[in-house]
Amino acid sequence: MTRTLSRGTRVTGAERTQLAAELAPRYAAGESIRDLAAETGRSYGFIYNVLKESGVPLRGRGGNTRRKKDQ
């Protein structure tokens, strides 16, 4: 389980790498960035950047945005 991080503190180096190693498999298993952010106490953008920096393939925003025309 990921620990809650102090808001506003810098997470760099080995600690950031360790955090990415903890979050990447959870995101790959289906958890959302918003869920991970809420649990760690960090922002959506922070979690997004950590995942992106670690090379995790990010999912799309989801859902079909176009409707089929009724004919």
C-alpha cells in the first residue's frame, strides 16, 4: 500500500523512482490516476508526471465520444 506523502514536499531521486515502482503496477491493473492521487495525497498532475516519466503507457480518457446517427 502506498504511503501518504506530505503535500508540497519535493519527491526526487530514489524516492521518486520507488514511488513510480509502487504506482505503475496499480495503474496498469486499472486504478485511475485520480484514485492514486487521492490515496497518496498528491495532485493529479504529480501522479501523471511520475507515471509518464517512468514510461508507463497511459490510458485514453475513455468512452466513445461520438454517437451513431439514427437512420
